[in-house]
Amino acid sequence: MAGLETAEGAPVVTATDTSANDSIAGPLAHALSAVVVNYNAGSLIVECVRLALQQCDEVVVVDNASADGSVALLESAFADNLAFRVVRNATNLGFAAACNIGAAHATATHLLFLNPDCLLGPRAVARLVDALESGPNVGMVGGLLVNPDGSEQGGGRRAVPTPWRSFVRAFGLSRFADRWPKLFFDFHLHKQPLPPGPIEVEAISGACMFLRASTLADIGEWDEDYFLHCEDLDLCIRLTRAGRKILFVPHARIVHHKGVSSRARPIFVEWHKHRGMLRFYRKFFRHQYPGAFMWLVAVGVWLRFTLVAAYSTGLRVRRALGRSNV
């Protein structure tokens, strides 16, 4: 089938369906690839890709060995669309590795990394383009992530969760932020009023990241030592340390059906999430904090994982017992 390839094979450059670019104008026309990493995202990925094709020049889906039939749904829906293609991985390589594979297979000069459970709003990409091109030092931009009910999600705009900020959040100390804002600052910013236009932030979410391919080459590809979670924060820190700005674009609206791929394996996801946290802290902050504090943070991370895993297991057991009693 056209547009289908394996990660082990050589990249296949396909023709571009220019009818998909009505929403893009100016210097970036015919120069934008969306990279969507799929792992058992179900039927929602079809709508994700459909909307992305309306605003991007091509969509590259990197499939991490899904077993839910989502790739077959994509093949059926977009079999004749030359702007769409799939790269199959033989095993689940993780999010960061799949993003790198997608970037390597993309043909455009600009890259939109988009989660398979994200639905682009009208002109979302055009507004991201405008923000990225608004200044010479703008390195990456992200949009407004909202829940299906329209409320803003946490994580779309945030400060970097340093070990101290994470400690503050874990123990509820952010309630003292009104009195000591610098000391007890909460790294999530979604409870603040939306800005009137694009604004600089320390970090955005990997669910929607837009940047130039040349920028990714300059700062280095996604760190594949993360399997799941915190790889987006890693990218944000490396970009800002390279002197580039990150902008949050409030008028680029994306509906994010969060957690579609993770619901079937919650403990697996939580394990890699907490493991990613520790890697992130050690990589960037181990020389900024006393060893005793970093040890305390590590204990807190694994204690939190234990509690979350126990809670998740308990829920599944109760659901199973409830079904057996019906």
C-alpha cells in the first residue's frame, strides 16, 4: 500500500497532496510535516490525522507495534492520500525514539509533533506558524490544550518542574505562593488567566510542539533514554539553554483526549513516567541541589509510584469483582 514503510527500511519520499494546505500561507507553504506517534490510540487517531492533513503538507504516523487495529483504520481512511504515510516499528520503542524516526522520515522544513489523541482546532497550525516566525530567537511554540469540555489542561504552558518545585507541589506547599511566590511557585500555569497573545514560557507539552527541523538538528534529537514522559521537558530545557525562546500560543486551540493510549496499561505508564522524572532530575539538576535533597526526591518519586500503582491495582480489582458479581 502506498505510504507504508518499516522503520528498518530506507525512507521513502512520497509526493505531497497540496490540497491539504488551504490553511497555510506565506513562506511556510508546502513546508510542514506533522509527526504522530501511535500506540493503540484506537479510532481517535483517524480524526487526528484527518484534521492534521487539512493544515499540514504531510502527516507521518510512526506506529509503535500497535495491536488494536488502529493502523488498519488509518490505511483504510487515507489509502489514496499521498500526503499520508505510516512507519511501522517492530516493537514499542517509546515516544522519544518514535519522534526521532518520524522526524527522519519527514520531508518538510518544519515539524509538528502531535499526539494521536489531539484534534487541531481551526487555523491552529497557521497561528503556530505566525508565532514561530514572530522573532529570530523563537525556537519552538505550542498551543492551548483543552479537555473535551473546553477547560484548559495542565501542562500546555508551564514552568520547568525543578526538584524543589516538584517537592512544593507534592506536599501542597503552593498554597503559600500568595505570600512567598518565588519560593512556593506552582509550575503549572493553566490556572492563570489566558494571555491575550503568544507569551514566553519555560516549557510546553510534547502533545503539541512546533519547531523548525533545523532547530531540532541544532539542539539534538529527542533523548531516547526516556521511554515515556519528561522527554518533552528535556527538549525544552536544551532549547532554552541554546538561547531560543518557547512561546505558548493561546489562540491555537487543540482538543486533547488525554491518556487514550495509556488507559490499558496504567502501571506500565506510571513506571516509565516516574523513571523519566528521576532521569530528568539527575540529568539537569544533580549539581544544583545537595545530595541529601536529591535522595529525598528519589524516595518521594518511588513512594508516589507505589501509591499510584496500588491505587490503580485496587481499582482494577474492584472493577473485576463488580463484573463477576453481575
